[in-house]
Amino acid sequence: MKNFHNKYTGNKGEDETCKYLIKNNYNILQRNFQCKAGEIDIIAVDKDRNEYVFIEVKARFSEKCGSPAEAVDVNKKTHIINATRYYIYINRLEKRNIRFDVIEVYFYKRIINHIKNAFYTSY
């Protein structure tokens, strides 16, 4: 039952995030990109800044487990970065500007918190 709840929460959070991004002048390229290195929830282009954005979405119905962004630990960041490297390689995006964002979705508050440049790497 817990896996179903987590998957439902994640999908609903990603749906809300995509709506938010489109309203804020982003072009959604892909959702749930997976490879051996890891997964990226959403890959988008920030049309205002001409940047490829690799987004980790964390959604919560309460804060009893802490803030959503706290769940993006070093291990999770490593998987995101490695999956991003692969995505950049297969799509020949080496010369493009990129950034890593975390988007927190608080369902119980009806708030989306967009943390731009949440972490860095020299890919």
C-alpha cells in the first residue's frame, strides 16, 4: 500500500509541476527519463534563460517526514547527475547551459516551491 501511495503522490506532484512550469514559460521535454545511472523526474527548457533544466520533484501531503527538499540527499543527487550526463551525451547537449532544480509540492498548503540551482556539478 505504501508503494502505491508514494507512486500516486509522485505522479500527482509531477503533474502539478508540469502545469506550473508551462505557466512559467518552460517547455517540457521529457518526464521520468530512466537509464542505468538513475532517473530524472522532469527535463525542461527554461525559455526565458535558454537553459536545460533537470528537475527533481518532491511532493508531500504533510511535513511529518520533513521538508520535501530534505529528501534530495547526496545519493539522490549523484544519481540525478549521472543520469543527466548520459542524457546530455545521447542528445549531444554538451555545449548547452544546464541547471538542477528541485520543486517542492505541498498539497496540504497548495504551494509549489521552485528551488532553482538547487545543486551544482561540473558535468
